[in-house]
Amino acid sequence: MSDFVPAPTPLFPVPAHDLSAPDKARALLRSLYDAAVDAVSAEKCIAGFLPDLPRGRTVVIGAGKGAAAMAAAVERQWQGELSGLVVTRYGHGADCRKIEVVEAAHPVPDAAGQQAAARILQMVQGLSADDLVLCLISGGGSALLALPAPGISLAQKQALNKALLRSGATIFEMNCVRKHLSAIKGGRLALACAPARVVTLLISDIPGDDPAIIASGPTLTDAGTCAEALAILCKYAIAVPPEIEAHLTSGAGETPKPDDPRFARNSHHVIATAQDALEAAAACARAGGLTVHILSDRIEGEARDIGAMHAAIARQVAAHGQPFAAPCVIISGGETTVTVRGKGRGGRNVEFLLSLANALEGHPGVYALACDTDGIDGSEDNAGALLAPDSLARASALGLSARGLLEDNDGYRFFSALDDLVVSGPTRTNVNDFRAILIL
């Protein structure tokens, strides 16, 4: 994990006594998000974790929403020769001179990701024990490194990915299934690199920061099993074609386990986490004179349930000064899920905020922001949104029902109509959700 470097000053300094004006409250919340994202940028986090120069070649590979920015940071800071290829989401690229950057689809994989994964696998063939493979991994790599196991088609993986995304499965469950249906995930990429040494640097989007789960752990061993993957599909009643079922029931999809001696020379480092982002946001709030409380860096569950829970805490603070005294800011991270039942637009952060709005019922003096640190909430063009005490009233004046839109999973429409979407563009990093609630 990276050493935390606090943000020196808020990007929008707002004194705590001067937050009654809605625009200033919004500016404060946005400054916390910006500070959180800045603290986990590749440029700030990667330098302390670069390995020594090898006797042989250095090949850089990687995948994820932050992979291109990580590659660019490596190029600027590496003292020797290097070459390689990383794959990132469309629109998340960066300028690199020696490392090729390929863009592909996320969250549902496409042919570009499949071709890039095959090229990476080919690129690491024939290396020697003197060579170094520097693998740059961040959230999103599971979809971007889309190389199905033999006998399974990309179309089958795409359909399964869509079903998992709609099911409400956790990231741990989704990645367990993905590992056991892949030719590259779950440690298989590291085996292809042998006998070269593999050093993996990871930006974590996983609650708890288990490196083997991030991007489905292409260079790390895996404790999961095909039986567990089958149980997850059964739990969510996801029907799969015979090829996938046979691959799992036969054990053909088993991954290398933690005691595998072939990984003895390899190492890995988690260089940026949700906790790092929360600490930076907390420092920003304190610099503005506010008391701040970090609830957790690993909150999981249905986004609408988490929204209702946060509303209950905010009400308790406002009414009773428990467990914290107002004014204060409550921040949290993690990864919520959305079980899609409606036909609306929006990711888990706007779903969280819409649930929060319904539960707060326009409670005065409570503002909130929820955004994904990668700058993209689900598959939309916004990072998340802002909520104010008057949001429900303004929506009602436009003929919008917050409860109806929540049932239709249509948080995007609600906040777009209010002009309260947060649009940051791709941040080229990813430590998952960031939430901040200001209680005056």
C-alpha cells in the first residue's frame, strides 16, 4: 500500500462557518472528490514501487482503467530500456512513446480487448530468467483482458458478463467466475511469463484490497475453485451454455493455487487504495476547518440499501449529535452493487444518491456527493452526482418522482434534469466509489 501524502490545501477552500450557501457546500464536496482522485493518481503513487533494473529486458504489460496512466508514469521514471503493451478502457488512454496503449470495451468485453490480451500473452513468450515483466494492473482489467478459455467464445463471455452485472453479484463473485473461464486471468499470465521475474503493481478497486481479486489477478495465484464459480452461477440463477458448464464441472478451469512454486520469484505491491483517497479527502476537509469522519473504505451491498443507511446516520447526527456532532463531513468508500430491475440509466453512485434523497426527504442542512473515482459511474458519461436539501422539491417541480425513478434504476435522469451530475471525464485511476455527506 502506498504511503499517504495529504493534499496541501482544498482545491476550493471554504470555511466551515460559511457553508450555508448551497453553491459553497457543493464546492466543498467537489473539492473532496478532486483531492481523493488526485491522491491515487499513477504519477503520485508509482515511483516508490519500481523495481531495480534487470540484467535482461524489461517488458511492461497491463490492463485496467488506470493502466495507460500507469504506463506513462513508468516511462517518465524508468531509467532503462523498456517495451510493452497495456490495454485500457476507451477514452482512458495516455501518451506513451515506448509502451503501446490499446483501448477496449468495459464493462462488457469486446474483440479489441480479446486481441490485446492475446498479443500480451504472445509478447511474454520466450523470456529468460534475466528478464523482468512489469505488470500494471488496475480496476477494469477483468473485462479488458478478455481471453476466453479454449472452447468458450467471446460471445458467450459477453453474455455471461452482462448477466453477472445485472444480477447484483459482488465483485468477488464476478471475478471468481471470470478467473475460471479465462486463458489469462487467475495467475495464468504469470505462468506464461516464466522463467522471467514478474513484478505486479496494482491500483486497488477491491474492498479489502486483496491483490488476487483486482482485475481477476492475472499474475497472482488463486484460492478459488471451479466449484465455487458454479455455486455463484447457481446462486444468481444464471443459465450458461453447455461449453461453460462443462469447462467448470470438468475442473479444466482450475487456477494455480497459493502454494505453487512457479510464483516464488514474483512479487506484487498495491500502490493506491480507497483508504488513500479517503485520507486525502479528510485532509482537504480539515484544511477547510471541518470535522471529518471516515466510516469505512470497504462498504458493500445494494446501493439503495447503503443510501438508506447513510441517510439514517445523517439524521441521527442532525437530530441528536450522535455518533458525531454537526457540522461535520462523513466520507466512505467501497463498492456497492445494483440489481437491475428497471429500464433506466445510471450507475451505482446515482442509485445511492437517489435512495439517500428519498430517505432524507429534503432534510435541511444535508448535502451529499457520490462518484466513482474512475470518473465513470457504471457506463454513463458522469462520475456521479450531487444532492442538496432542495433536490426533491426541484425534481417534483419538474414532474419527476424520486421514488418512481429509483424503482426504474433511473438515477441519471433525476440528477441530469437537476443539472447536478458530476462530469469529470476519465480520471485514469480507479479505487472505486467515493461518498461524502456534509451535515450542517
